[in-house]
Amino acid sequence: MTREVKFVEALNEAVDQCMAKDPSVYVMGLGVPDPKGVFGSTLGLASKYGSQRVMDMPTAENGMTGIALGSALVGMRPVMVHQRLDFALLALDPLVNQAAKWHYMFGGQLNVPLVVRLIIGRGWGQGPQHSQSLQSWFAHIPGLKVVMPATPYDAKGMLISSIEDDNPVIFIEQRWLHNVFGPVPQELYRVPLGKARIVRSGNDLTIVAVSFMVVEALRAAAELSRVGIDAEVIDLRTLRPLDGNAILSSVEKTGRLIAIDSAWKECGMAGEIVALAAERAFDRLKCAPERVVAVDCPVPTTWALSPLCYPAASDVIAAAGRMFSLSETEIQRMMEAAPAPTDVPDRHFMGPF
């Protein structure tokens, strides 16, 4: 049965169904049993499964991640939840030096079925230490899988796949997506990790995006279609392993590429996507690829600065306009038709898309 549910409800349902099916699955994190349930994503789990399987934790991210890692090594399947990605930076040693390497270091004899949910996103005055998009840090590490769904359907299916995976998975959510809704089957199902999805077909331009940037890419594509530019939008869904074939197939068809990422330009995923096209499809490119990324400064706190810092549909439109040699007047008109949101999502982001 398929219904329309919110992204955050899809996450909750994924964990609930995995816990019901497998007693080795448990949830741990600061605030997971509290009345708000980490933006609603863990609501009801504590009353249903008890404090032995839904555990609050102290603000000791490094130590608690080590405990989760140890439990995974002896057969448990922990789902660790951090209300901000920034908090997990305190746990980089057990994640990067330990979890990512044990399978390799012990010749495949040990698995680390650990899921770490990290939440990113702007707004509500979160600022430089609570809103950083550091997905490329984790995607850089062999042994870690990095997942960033953009739809409720993928949120549920990919979280289930992540929990059942025998490797450590970094599962990153943009909180502006939490209230987006879309069709989600009621039964347990899986979406494979490492497979991108074409969310809009096109022949003139490839736009590669992930997580909330898929929303911005689709907004840009809709405006570009008004001037005859047929953009294809690819939702990566997984940063590692990266579905390079999906990117290359599209670029070979369109000859133009824009990579949009919520993070910064230097050493980011947008650069990885552009490098892939330059290395393996250079002869098919009709012009230089472009990266649409965050401004090179710490994330601002004030809503007045946010629209100037974060990448948005208008930036994609500007990049596409340069590629197709559109007039400044035409580019400006389209950019004004797709204004950047400020501190909280407007009604456009309530889905479905």
C-alpha cells in the first residue's frame, strides 16, 4: 500500500520496521526518546521497544560512538543519531580510524553494520557550528558509505538498506526535507545504495544534485524549460559509492554539466563530479562544466545573509545562462522567478516533487 507521508515519518517507519524484524537493531542518540524525537524521526520508538533498544546518551559523542562500534563488532546493528552533523565531528576517530577500516584490516573477517544518522541544513539561527555540509569529508574515506536521500520514498528504502548493510553507513539528512511529503509504500522495502536516479529527463544540460539541492535543481530546470533549455536532473542519492556511470551517460548525451552541492567548492563533491566528466567524457563536453556551491565563508547565522551564502535555483539558472549565451536580461528574469528562500522553507518545499 502506498500513501503520502512526510520524509521524517518515512525515516521513523524504516527504523520501526527494521527493529520489529531484527532484535539486533537498536537506536542510540542524544534526545532519541524525548517528546520531540529528533524532529519526529524517533517518535514512539521508546514506548514500543523500551529503553534497552532506544537509548538516550550523554553529550559524549566520541565515547558513545565507540560503544556503538563495539556492539556492531559483536553482532548488533546500531543506528546512532546525531541531531547535527557538527556534533559527530567529535567522533571522527572511531568513525574514520576504526569503523571504516576494521573489515579491511582483518581480511574481511569482521563487519561493522553501523548506521550514523547526521542532520544538516540551514535556518533557525543554527550558524557556523550547527549547519555545516561536510559530506565530502566522509565520502573521502574508503570503507564508509555515504547516503543522502532527497525523497520520502528513498529516505525509507535507503535507511532500511543502510541498516541491513554490513558496512558503516553515514546517513545524512537535510532538515528542510523533513516535512516534504511523497508516496511511500507501507511495507518494508529497499532502495539499493550506490545507484543514482534520473528525476527529470532532458537532452541539453545535465544537472547533478543530491539531497535538498535536488529541489533547487528541479526549480531551475522548470525555469530553463521556458526558454527552450531541456535540463536533465540526476539525484545522486549516494555519494560513496558514487554512480559515475549515471553521470557519464547523461553528460555524453547532453554535453553540458552543472554540479550543485550545498557544501563549499574546494575539495567538495561538486569538484569530484566535474573531475569525473573531465577525465572520462572530455571529448563529449561542449563547454566547461560549472560548480554551484556555497560561498567560501563560515555558514552565517542571520537570515539576512543566508540567501547570499547558500546555493539555490537562481545560481543554477545563472550558470546555465552562461553556458547557452543567454542575455543578461533573460538570465535576470529567470533568476527573479526562482528566488532563494531565506531562513525557513516556503510552501514550495512541502512536496511532493
